[in-house]
Amino acid sequence: MKTAKKYEEINATLAYLFNKAMSENPELMETLPDDAVVIMQLEGYESFNDWAKGISLKRPVETGQQVVYAVFRLKPRLAPRQITPRRIASSRVEDLELQLA
């Protein structure tokens, strides 16, 4: 699988998990600024994280818009070469931290 395609699929899987976490944890939703740009990040997978930041920040952020990193920690922890969308989907989200940029 080509890297960009793999990253797009990982990003889509993380976006699904993010939406699921938001619906299951309303208090987490309350910490998210209105009109935020949310960038998916996966702990320990820097090449994906850099790619996600790059594509998300390609378009200018509007004045007043806050950039938020949604940092996922999965269990079991996977080495970057083992990470696939399927493995992410079958992992348990151990922690989801929202970090203001």
C-alpha cells in the first residue's frame, strides 16, 4: 500500500474513533473549542503525525480558529511498521488527549 493512501486510511479510521469518543464522552466535547481544526495524531507514529499536520495545515487557518491535536494512545501499542487501519480499528483507545496548538 502506498504511503499516502495508507495515511489517508489511518486518518479516516482515527476520525471515526474521534467521533465515537466525542459521542461517548460529552465532557470531552465540551473541551473542544468551537470551529476548531482537529488534527489526528497517533502516539509513537511521527511520520504519520507529520503527514497529518502537513495536509491539515495546507489551507490557512481562519482568524480565531483554534488548532487542536487529537492524540490517540492505543492498546496494544503497535510499532509504526505494524500500524494499519484494520489494526487501529481493532485496538482499544487507551487515551485520547486534546492538545491546543
